[in-house]
Amino acid sequence: MPSVNIRQLRDTKKLKAWLRAGKTVELRERDKLIARIVPEKETPPQPVEYPDFAARRKAIFGDRVLTAVDDFLADRGRY
């Protein structure tokens, strides 16, 4: 198990490499064990659940057909 002194904590590159490799690192002060730094276990990302946008649209607008493009083109001729 790798160990580092308090002063060696400034070199975070080495510490991060050990933790990413899954090694537990001992933190020492004057050869006395102070703590153990344990790497976090990776958990697979949870699937994202999106809201039902079609049901939301139906609740807001009902069965109306929105003609946004037609309205935009009609307004464009006014200017």
C-alpha cells in the first residue's frame, strides 16, 4: 500500500494516479499513520427518465394544430 507524508501531498499527480488505480493510500506524519485515503467505488450512471412531453403538450394545447410557420410567414409580410 503506497504511503505519503503530509509534505508529499503537494504532489497530487502521484496521489491521483494511485487513487485512480484503485489503491488505498496511507497518510503519514513522521512515520505515524494519520489516515487512509480510500478511492471511491465507481457506480454506473443511472438512466435519465425524461418527462412525457407529448402528454404535456396535449394537456396544454389539447387537439389544436399550431401553425407557427404559417403565422410567422404571415407576420413577416406586415413589415
